[in-house]
Amino acid sequence: MTSSTEISQTIFDDVKAVVVATLGIEDQAANLGAETGLYGNLPELNSLAVVKLVVALQKRFGIEIELGEIFCDVFYTLGGLAAFVESKVH
């Protein structure tokens, strides 16, 4: 997996599963990798979907995501989102 930061495969896979389920993009799951663009690239990921995704990630990982931590760069790529989640878990 290529990514700017090394992330655990398990966390990446779990974040990917949450993204796929929350956005209802099961048909695209096989094509999603660490470098896959999210916000601005997936039409399913609009501002309301970001809120739903944040809530789903908080529930799945038992983390707290503050409003001030939600920036476009966090949702730029799937790998970036996974790295952000991993930073909150550890």
C-alpha cells in the first residue's frame, strides 16, 4: 500500500469498510486504495455524508473527532483518512 504515512492494514481496511457502508458504494469497494480521492472525487461524499461518516468512524473506533479537526485534507484520500483515524486511536 502506498501512502504518505504508514498506516496499519487493519485500520485501513476498517476505515475503508466504514466509508463503503456509509456511502453505499459497495460496487466500488474493490477499486478503493490508499490513494483514492474522497471529497471532491466521490459524488456520494457530500457535506451531509461527511457528518454521517464522522459519526460512523467515531462509533466504530470509539474515538472522538472534534469539529475543528474536520478539514478537507483529512478527507482528501482514503489513506489520509485512515491515517487520521489511526492517530486518534493511538
